[in-house]
Amino acid sequence: MTETIKPDDLPSLIGRELEPSPWIEITQERVNQFADATNDHQFIHVDPEKAAQTPFGGPIAHGFLSLSLLSYLTAQNAIVPDNLVMGINYGSDKVRYLMPVRVGKRIRSRQKVLEVTEKKPGQWLIKNAVTVEIEDEETPALVAEILSMMVVG
């Protein structure tokens, strides 16, 4: 669920951990669509029979697929300023892939606000530490520091 606060209260979020996102399943269809969109058809992603013969025991999601889902996952439980005109993906300071996500597994994100800076009047740069968890796995799929620019009107 999205929570709305006054823009001047954004710095009070530093250090706050937000609620985890809902779980979403990584299906073979989603992986295949991502492979088509990126022209990355490596067998480990799109050929279940061949992938079953690897140490993973089956197909895995592209690391960039897991990363690209952060826009959706982190928005599920975001805190945004009143009068938000737009949120812009501003980049990443760090991304590390720790464990592959097997097709059929579910993932969710956890985020903690690290920094909030008003770059220009009405433009807030927010850095979040994000972890993508894999259901029933101890090791997360990835950890990242994600930057977002919130523009208020």
C-alpha cells in the first residue's frame, strides 16, 4: 500500500524500513517474454529440458529480469510525497546478484530508506537499500541501492 506524506517530511524517512512487497511468481512465460524483449535466449532461461541438466535443476530468471521488477515491487509499499507529479528511475549505486531465481519461485522486495536529498525545489532524490527475497530461500536473489527522483508540483 502506498502512503503519502508532505514533501518536507521526506527526510524523516531516513533509516525507515518499509513493509515488504507482495510475492510475485516468476513463471516460464515471464522469463520467455523477457528473453524476447532483450534478445537473451540463453538455454538456462528458456530451455527447461537442457536447464534441468545444470546444477540449477531447471530454468532460472535473468538477473536483469529480477532487477527490472524492482520498479513494480518497490512501488507496492512506497511512501510518496503529496502532489507527486512523477517518479523517475534515477539509477543504481550498487547491484549484486547473490542467488538465481528458479522458475516457479516467488520473489518480493524489502526496502530501507538510506538517503533523502532535495536536489532542487520540488525534486527529491531518494536512495533505498533493496533486497529481493526468494520464498523459502535464506539467500536473497539480489541486493541493490536504488535511486529515485520524486518530482512534486
